[in-house]
Amino acid sequence: MSTLSFHADPPLEAEIRREARRRNTPVSRFLKETIAGALSDSGKTGASVAGFLNGSGTIQPGESALPPWNEDSPTP
């Protein structure tokens, strides 16, 4: 397995180490999983990121947030 390094300012380093401790995982594993997740974010859907949302809404799972649109239907 390759070894990579990068520079982090002290506040970022502290945040990385704090989060790795909170997850009870080595810093290297935390960074690997975080970077792998960031690289694959482009394929995420609404259901994939639902945990990042706060508040409440009226859209149920499986419903679209956008109203249906049809060129053949009359405009209001």
C-alpha cells in the first residue's frame, strides 16, 4: 500500500485527530475513508446524503422534489 503525506495547519490537524479519536479509529484510516468518500461523492443521491439535512419537510421517500412537467399539458 502506498503512503501519502500532506500539510495541515494546526487547527485542521487538531480537528482530524479529534474526529479520529471520536470514531475510535487510527488517523490514517480516518483520512483514507474520508478521502475515499469525498472522491465518490459525485454519485450520491438524495437518499445518500439525507443524514446531512436538518429540519422537516413534506416530501416522502420516493417522491420527487420537483413537480411533474409535461410539454403537452396546458400551462396554468
